Amino acid sequence: MSFQKRLAAKEFAVLAEMHTPKGVNISRLVNDARRLKGRVDAVVVPDMDNGIMRMSALAGAVLLQQQGVETIIHMYCRDRNRMALQGDALAAHVLGVQNIIVANSTEMADGDHSDAQVVDDLDEIGLIEALKKLQEGKDISGFDLDGAPDFSIGTAISPFSNDEEMATALDSARARVAAGATYIVTPPIFDPQLSASFLKAAQSLGVPVLATVFLLKSLAIAQYIANSDPGARIGDDLIRRIRKSSDREQEGLKIAGETVQTLRDSCQGVVIQTLGWEHKLPTILDMAQL
């Protein structure tokens, strides 16, 4: 069943995120994707996420589709103007990539090309509207297309640190849904119980909600996120659990798998992020009994 059909059928969708290489060696990307074939509904391919220059998401997605894995690409407004964004979207469609997440882009100053020029010719709502316009057979200047594409358009809720920021993020997501987004991806959920009020509020957006599950690779990473990002809602019990474990790496994998299982009752899917540990995705799926 395709990702679009699974969402339409209101069935739980399991997505995994995989980054393209910083270079042209695709062996790891392809091998990791092959291990996931038949175990996830689609693979999300970010496009130079975190401001790191990598092979384009479109190229990575096409490589994974060649392995029989359905893909979803990120599109940002940071790096391309409106012509390039529309052209890439048309290219994605004809190359078999029909799922797009319009995502928030990391500040360029935080990446590895801090002197690169930021474009931001459109904002996220403008990009969603442009994609919808393409589906109607016209570009955003009103000129007719020779054949219209078909997309499943999602968007991502911005991270937040407190209830006020959460309300702002939800209002922004609501505007993107009004513009044409058909599903929402949340920031990382580390403790479904502590994030229950947010997940309930996200349901009011009226579209499927997919929760991000972020792999805590170490105690140091868990502590850093807990201290630097209060909105992540990493509780003291979770920190103690990792600290007391005799195998902290394995404990992080267990926590990710358990989080996926728990979220089945509060959202319509998950996006599992491992940030370089894509080879561990099968283990997380085993832990989640998927």
C-alpha cells in the first residue's frame, strides 16, 4: 500500500529518515535502504538538512525508488528561488517522487557554508500554494503547464519551547493546512505522556499527524537536548533510565522502539530519525515489533 493510500485509509504509517551522502559514494545509502524495504511505508530524504551541503534530496530519492522504496523529499525555501522550486517539483513527479514535505530550513549560519546566500523567494505557505497551483496545471505566474503533476504535500510543525510558542507553531501549521498541506510532521517526541497535550492539540488541525521519533544515541545527547531545549520534554526518568543502563546505546534503541509503539494510540504515524545511524533502523523496528 502506498504512503498516500495508507494515510487515506487512516492506517498507521511508519517512515524512516535517511540522509544523502556528502559526496558521491552511495553504497551506504543504498544498502541501508535495502534493509528497510518492506518494513517501512516510505523513506524521508531531507535536502541539505541542518545547513550541511550534501547530494540533493531528489537524487537520493530517485536512487531509493530504484531499490523499490517509496520516498518523500523535503523542500525548503532557503536555497532556491520560485522558478527552481517549481522546476524541481516537476522533475520529482516525472522521476516518480510524488511525496513532498515543505519543511522549515535551518539558518545558514549554523551550517557548513555559513557564507552562502539565503534565497527565501517564497515562504512555506507560498511554496505549498505553488505546489497546489502546479497540480491545477499552471505555474505561479499563471502560465499553463503541458501536463500537471500530482503530489502528496505535507509540512512540519516548528519546534517550540513553551505553551505560547506551541500555540504559535500550531497556528502556523493551521495556515499551511489551509494552503494545501494534507499531513503534519511534529518535532521530536521523546516522552509521549509528557507530550500528550501537544499531540491532542495537533489533532485539531484536521489532517493526519505523524510524530517524529529521534534516536537518543547516548546519555550526553539526551542531557544536552534536555538542558538546551525545554520544549523537547525529556523527563528526568528518561535520563535516569539511560544513565543506569549497562548498555546505553542499546537502551536508546529500546526507548525509540517503545516510543513508536506508544505513539500508535495518539497519532497516525511516525518518522524515525537516527542522524547517521540509519543502519540501526531495523533494530528500532524490531524493538517496536514492526
